[in-house]
Amino acid sequence: MIAPDETTFAYIKGREKAPQGEAWDKALAYWKTLKTDEGAAFDVVYDYAAADIEPQITYGTNPGMGMGISQRIPTAAAAGGSKASYEKSLDYMGFHENDAMLGKKIDYVFIGSCTNGRIEDFRAFASIVKGRKKADHVTAWIVPGSHIVEAQIREEGIFDILTEAGFQLRQPGCSACLAMNDDKIPAGKYAVSTSNRNFEGRQGPGARTLLASPLVAAAAAVTGVVTDPRDLIA
């Protein structure tokens, strides 16, 4: 459980189905008790400095086969697990050990799904594409996670930024996350996707999926290749 904080409370307050008046005060008081007890002991504690974590991208056919975007694809020994499974995965993706991911040409970009279809994700995406144009050879599917998010995209001017950059906003839904309807990646094509699964055929028979964040997806969409978004941020 992650304890709710002031950001959480601010998000909920005033929404259609949120408690109002005295009911809100009562609910808020209760929600603030949903945290770890003082003096609680944990078996293991991990501390991370977020600034030290570079943008990530996957190179294989499960979400665990990921790496820092500036790194090279690890060897089978370094990756651990079954060597046969590892080699099968790289063969499917058309990659090799020690390949660099930066500069690899991509064909599709998908931002959306339940994983990265929030308004914050589209704000991040727009921060990269603003003032730029989509690469001509890239097909991009821009799919909000809900109609509420779609309305926010329009209200905040993100729709105009996307349109000027050559993107088209699509109807909310699962879309290319699991090759829904006609939103399928053709066999052998590479898609930088903000969804949460990259199994063989997940986005279409023979599709090759590179899971990434909205920032990495945006950078790839405008350059046409796997790109470190930090290189595009002024």
C-alpha cells in the first residue's frame, strides 16, 4: 500500500463522486490514517535517487528485459535466466547482444493504454513534440485513457500542439496495447509503445514492441529512431 498524500487528496477533492462538506472532512481524516505505523520494521529498505535513473527501454519480449536507453543490450550471461529463452527473444526482435538501442529505426509509436494514458502522460509527450514535427515514416497512435483525459487534452491546448506536430488524436480505448480492432503493428515492424506488455505478438502477429515512457515515445516519434529524450529537452 502506498499512503495517500496531499497530491492525492487534491486530485480527489471536488470531483463528482467525491465526498462533500462534512463528509469530505470525515473521509480525509480517515484517509490520513492509511499509512505505515510509526516504528514499523521492514525486512529490506531500498533507497533510489530518481535523478540517477536514466530513461528506460525494453529490448526483448517481456517487461523485465529492459535497460537504460544509452546502454547496450546485455549478454545472455549478464541478463540471467534461460539462455535459450534469451536467444529466442533477441531473434524475434531482430537484435543482438551488445547492440546499442539508440539510433535504431522505429516504425510506429503508441501512447495510451491504462498504463500511460493519463493527462500527465500527454503533458510529457507534448513537452517533447511542441515546435517539432512527427517523422514522416512513423505511424503514431495517440489514444487517451478516457474521455475525461481527452477533454483535458483539448482544454489545455495539448490537442493543438499534437495537431501542429502532425499527430492525430484517437478515441479512448485499449487500441494497440493488445492489437485491438485495426490498431495492429505489422509483422517485423518496430513500435515504441507506452503500454505494459511486449510479449511476442502482443501488438499484432510478428510485431516488435519496445516499451518506453511517454518522453521516450515522443522523442522517437519526432526523430524516427530510438532517441534519448534528454537530448531534446531545452
